[in-house]
Amino acid sequence: MNPDGLLTNLNQSQQAAVSSFADTLAILAGPGSGKTHTLTSRTAWLLAQGLQPWNVIVATFTVKAAREMKERIGKLIGNGTESKLILGTFHSIARRYLARYGHLIDIKKDFGIADSADSLAIIKRIVKRHDFMIDAKVARSRISGLKARTSADHPKSRSKSGAKQVEEQEFEKCYAEYEEALRRSNLLDYDDLLLRCVDLLRKHPSCVSNVEAVLIDEFQDTNLVQFDLMRLFAAQRKRITIVGDPDQSIYGFRAAEVKNYKRMLRQYPDTVTIALEENYRSSGAILLTSLNVIEQDSSRVAKSLLATHTVGTRPVLRRLAGAHKEAQWIVTEIQRVKGMTGELLDLNDFAILLRSSALSRLIESALGKAGIAYKMVGGVRFYDRVEIKTVLDYLRVINQPDNNDALARIINTPSRRIGEATIKELLEEADQSKITLWTLVLGIVQGKRTAKTKLKNKVEQNLTGFVNIILTGRSKMATSGDERLSISGLINFVLTKTSYERWLEEHQGDVHKARWDNVQELITQATDFEDLISYGYEDEALPEVDGLEQNEDAGTLSRFLANVALASEVKTDDTEGAPTAQVTISTIHAAKGLEWPVVFIPATYQGSIPHSRAEDTNEERRLLYVAMTRAKALLYMSCPLKNSQGEDTVLSPFLTPPGLAPLLDAKGPSLWSSTVQSMAQILRRNLPSSASIQLSSVSLTSTEDDLFPEGGEEDKQEKEARWNSISGGDPSFNMGQQAPKRRRIELGRSVNNLEEGAERNWKPAYATTMDRASSFTTAGLTTQSGFVSAGSHMQVLKEQSVNCAAGDLQDVEDFHGNKKQGKQKSKFPEGQGTLFGFLGKPEPQLPQKNPAIVKAVNLPRSVLPMVPNNFNLPRAVSTYVEPMGIEPALATHRLGAGNSGTRPRQTSHLDVEVPRNDYVFLSSSPPRAKAPPVSLKEPPPKPVGLTAKPAMLSLIRPPTSKHETTVNILQNGGQPRKTLGLKRSMDGWASRKGQGFKPPTMK
């Protein structure tokens, strides 16, 4: 075998690591740097230097990694040499040595290995025999942790501060009897394999005297016992090669020691360190952002990463209004990215990485509602978690007591001293009698049936208490009115009657808080469901069919349980017998060593990452770093403004440094052809055709990430859509959807772009919840007198595609966007003049007769204040339709009494005089006689203090109406005049001379 041939496909750093002659070598391999390829090449190179394979130990952490490494070495070397290596996991290598030399430390030949199930069964028997209160699983976890953190021959438990003395005494006795049971049965558990091997090599180091080299994979995940084992393996030659990355040390809860690297440097000061910095996985933008996060840890070993791919798109840090919106956004973004990239990606290329599995519930619900298949990795589905399943089983039995399986699972949870054998016998007795288990138990408790199964008096008493819980729950759900329990109330009733929180605390040990949090999450979900029902969501309603009678609506509890069952359903592709393409939902810990083209990291807020109960902040930062470096092409991080409990959140401190902000985008990237091409290059895949992209994107709601506000705040359109869906829509139920709340009273937009220097000297005395309040009458309305500029009224009509000739308009709009119909008066409020005064002309004396129609002309705009273009306009209330011209046969018809459905339109001619008689009904001026024609050659004099550029003024077309009427009828008859709740005179409030205000209803 030619050693130089092993270096052909390696980069410079990898070549240096593989061919190093250092006795102790530390290879720091960052994510995606090819560490497995480097380690296998290093092993082959050592064998090429003359080392015998049976003298080389290669230790990995997983069976999968060991198998992969063995296959790669076989391809590099061949001739079956790989099978002669001492290659495997730490546990398998330790077993091989104990099998050979265990008799030296009194381990009997042919010892057995107790797996996790065996260990748990032994502890359960001990707990049951002594009637201990400790939980068997918690005891098993504590025993394993104690063994992993010590290298003593017989580790002893150490009580934690604040622990109950009785519990510690029970644990000590349980531990001692567990060890004795293993000894009598000639069994070693997984932790004993390592501990006893350390014991063997310390007492008999000659057992490994032949070892010439030791190679360790994933060194950052080793614990103290494994570090000692490595050191003892290499005691003779001290030739060690370790491969790891301290930045990816995330298994502190399993007793992994990130300090083992520094410990190695102290014990082996001649260690040579080589860093593999070239990354073959992620885009340049993802790597740059990830490094910015991990480099916040000043105590880390300084090293960098170099991208071998293009820069790609910047990672996304998305802010959403709440956890429900976050889940919906993830779903829509998966659909958008998949649709906009054609055949480049499928669902297998998407991963959602969670800090804790409890965060999956809303995401699972959103994916399920969208019909997107998914799979769980490194965690149990929310509804399958033991603490959730137990509560749901109580609800199922209360809803339907004949559910034998659910009843059998909860009849002894919490413990009622009913053993599994007794439950099995009761089930068999019920089957033989052809009755349900509930019928049998109820008959026994009520004395109507004698059980064939022997039951102690204490057991019968406990069964009575259990039956009372079920019957009371059913009674409370069957009642009507205020006494009827809600679903969330029923859950709390069960939790109280069973002392569930205390039971979790006593039996789940250190994880009881997390399990209780899951229960609270279930209560939140139940509350959300009830809110949806209360707002009229009839998702089960069907149209009536003649001749068929429909059952009444199912109860809310039945509907809730049905939705839970549907949300938990897993669909597979039956055509090939293999699962369909699925989005991966995984904990970050379980994602270690894996990679995906697109990665989502939700809930990046304080309390989630870093976790509220985490003791090591640096490990939490490393956890985020590991999650970020799983992404190849696209990386999404998101932070809701409120978590699933409705509590305000604070962005993770790992994402708040100022230098990080320029590296992140606030929303998903635009997936143009250049972006898709860049993704194809990073993934080393063929570029999809335009036809495939067009076909896959045809069903997308939007091609951009614009369905949710960037800042996370709920915008007005979202509120209106939610309000409209409640009042008239037919949405389907979403198990994770937050219940819509009552629409907030919307205040109109403030007018903040009036004429410069204009004074806002009045305010409305009321607000409405409707956009169109012009027809409302408000008794007792009070306003402050003052001038309302013509510009504000013209802008209102401008939005409706209408420009008026001059003066104030009939419809006055307040700052809340509500129109108020005003009446024409003979006088004006104090401080407000007429249009003639505005133009500097004398006020005409109006005769008591029908006024003439005002002839519309073109006037320079200098006679009116300029209207700013950036006026904040309220929502349009009508759509302009261009009116038809008046036929000659109808020219003699006069104005109708009501408002026309059409509006005037703007002309583009400056010097055209319309020969018609037009009339404008103005709220700020009295009925006036025919105005004298204005010469366009000599513009009217400008008012004092007004300066404006000449401009065109719109012509006014008369409203089209076939009703004959007169202006007098319009003034004195026809429809009743609207007064805005008070009568105004030309002199305003000053003319009342101290008289108090009286609403119209009092006059």
C-alpha cells in the first residue's frame, strides 16, 4: 500500500493531519470539514507505516460510525485488514478486553450484559419489593450518571442539596441491591463495562502492552471514565490521535467533559494540534454567521472555518407575533421554498431543529393542517409523551368509559397498588364475561358484582376513588350552564384529584419540571380549542339533506379528542412500502452529525436557547452553533414576540450582538433564478428547469416571504381578515391555532400631514368600531369650534377619485376617519368665513328664493390652499365609476333630493369653459346666487397672506338624476336634515350668549 496514494484527495490541512509523525495528535475538525474521511485516512496511513492492525485501537461513539469507518478503511486498504483492527464503540472494545481478561478481577466467564430494559426491570423489582417511593427510571438514570462521573472501583451516590433524607436512603439501598442483583446474575450493565475495564487495565496494564496506536472519534463527547480508558489503552506507546471539535461539545447532561481536550494537553504536553478549517457543507454566509455566534465564547480554542462553497443567501432571523404565527410561517416558507425551486428540493431536505421536544406541538399541528408529512427524530411526539398520554387517557375514559385500553393504562397511574398482573387478570375476566373493563370495575365498586380476581381491601378502596374521579368528571361535563366544566377545567380537575404534579415530582426526578411544562402546554391547547368553538367555528357542520336526520353536534370534549387523534396520525406511501418524503423535526442534540439543505431553528429566545434551566451558558451557545451548522444552503431562525403561553419573549443574547445584525435578513430570501442556481451549486445538484419551477410554484399564495409582518406585529389586514373569518368565514380547526380575539376598537389615522402650520384645534368626542360611521347619529355630541380646512375635505374626496371646485365640502371627516353629514346653515361658526370672503369679494345679499345654479369654470389654484400630496388618507369607502353624460332629452331635469351614486371626475383641460349650469352643495357656505363669470385673463386677487402657485382647478359635473326637484325642496323638504347632534348658527357658539347646550332630544 502506497502511503502517498492516501493523500491524493485531501486538502492541505487534511494531508498534514493524516501524515503527521507526532505521537500525540489532536485534530480539531469543525463541522463539515471531513473529519471521518481524515480519521479513516489517518488509520490507513499508520497501517501503511508498518503498524499491525491488531495493535491499533479505533474507538467511536456509535455503532453506525464504527460500521461506516470500517467500510471506508476496507476500501482504502483492502485484503480484509479492517476486520483485524480493534475497532468499535468504547463499550464494545471494553467488552472484548473483559471477555479475555475479566477473570483477573473476578469477573466470571461468559458474563452477560444487562441492557437498559434489563436494568430497569431489576430496579422496578427492588422498588416494588421494598415499597419505595422513588421512580425506577429516575433511579436508573442517577445510577448511570454516578458511574459515568467517577472512575472509582465502586462509585457511591452523593445526595444533592435539599434532597429528602428518606429518598436518599431509599436510593442508597436501591443502588446497593441493584449491584448485588447484577453480581448474582453475572451481569454487567453498560456503565459497568467501562468501569470494570478501567479497573482491569489499572491492575493489569500488561493487557494492553501490545497497543501501538489509539485513535478516538468525537473526542469532545468523552466523559471522565472514557478519558481514563483512552489513557490506559495508550499507556505503553503513548501514541494517540484524537478527532473532535470543542465547539460541538453539547452532551454535558450525559457527563461529557469539554475540558478533556485541555486535560489531554496537560497530560501530553507534546501534543500537536492541527485544525481542519475548510468546510464542505455550508454556504459562506451561514459559516460567517455561525462563527460570529461561537466566537462570543472567549474561553474557546481559537479556530476558524473557511467556506468552499459560494456565499449564498444570508441567514434569516424572523420575528413573528406569536408561537402560533411562527409555526404557520415555517409551514408557508417550506411550501414557498419547495415551490420556487422546482425539483431541486423535496420534503426530506427540510429540518426543524428544536432546543427541546416540548416546542414541537404547534409545529406538528401546523404541518398536519397543511398536509405536510413529517417525522420525529430524537424526541417523542407531543401526544405520545407519557405525561400527556396519561392525561389524555383520563379524558378519553371520562368521555367514553368503555375504552378498555385507555382505562387499563390509567387505572394504576398514579399508583393505586394495582399490579400489572391484577390488571391483566381483570381484563381477561371482562373478556370472558363479554363486558367492558369499566363495567366490571364499576360493578365491583358498587357491590353489584363479585370479582373472580382476588383484590385486597386496599385495592378495592383505591378503585372506588378512581371510579369516583371518572363519574364526577362525567357529571361535570354533562351539566349545563355555569356549572359545566370546560375542557381545561376538566384537565385541572383530573390533575387535582390525582395529585398529578406531586406524582411527577416524586417519580420523574430532575425532569419533572419539563414534564409538567408539557402538561401546561396541553391545557393551553385545550383553551385555544374552546376559544375557537366559542367564536362560532362549526368545523363539523354539514348541509341539511332532505330525508336524512343529522345527529346533534358532538360535545366539545369529543371534538377535542378527535382532533388530537387526527393531529397524531402518520401517513406513509403504501405504493412502495416506504415512508413518503417527510420534513424532519429533531432536537438539536439528536441532529448532531447530520445535515440538511434547509434548516429552521424556531424559538430563539431567552429561556429556550439558552434554556431557562441550563447551568452552562457556553454549552447552550455551542448548541445553537451546532444547529446553525447543520444547514447547507438556507438557514432560518425565528423568534416569536410571545411564546405559546402568551408570555412576552426576549431575543436570545446569542443573536443580539451588534456585529451579528448585518449578517442576518429580516425575512426569507427572494428565490430568483440566480439564488436557485447558487443553491444548486452548494448542493451539487442539477439546476431545475424553468418549466418545473413554474409548475411547482403555481399553487403558491405568494412567491415572497411577505405573508407575515417583518417586525412580528400583527398588521391591520391580518386583524380584519381574522375578524371577517369569525363573522362570515368557514375556517377549519387548527389544533395549534390561537383563538381569535374580539376585534379591538380601531382609532382612525391621525391627520399629521395637513398644511404646514395648520392648527389641530378640535377633537372628536366619540369613537366607533365601524369604518363607515357617516350615518350614525350621536346624541350629546360635543365638539370644539374652529376652522376645518378645505384641504382636508378635498383629500377625502380625492381618495374617492373626486375633486371639487372650491370651498369646504359637505362631508366633514374627523380624525377617526368617520364622516359626519352637516346641514347648510345661514351662518357659520365663529372663525370660519365663506368662500367669497376667502376670495376677497363682498358677501352677496341672498333673496328668499331659489338660488341659481352656479356655473362651473376653471380657476387658478392660487385661490385655494394647496393640498399636500402626502396626506394620510383613511380607507376608501367607495369605488368611483365614471358617470354617463346627460342626454339632451333630460337636460331640463333638475337635481334629485338624494345623493347620487356617481361622483365628479377630473378634467385635464385648462382653458375650456363648460356651458352647463352646475351646482355644488357646500357645508361651509350658504346658498348663493349665480356668481359672475370670472375672467381667466385676470385672475382674482389673492387673499392676504396666501401664496401659492397657479394651478388648474377641476370642473364639477352635475350629478345625474331623473328626479324633478328644486333647491327649496332640497333645503326645506324631502329628507330630514342631519344636524350632527346640535344646531349651528352662523355666529357659532358665541350667538348663544351664555345659554347652556341642549341636545336635540331635549328641545
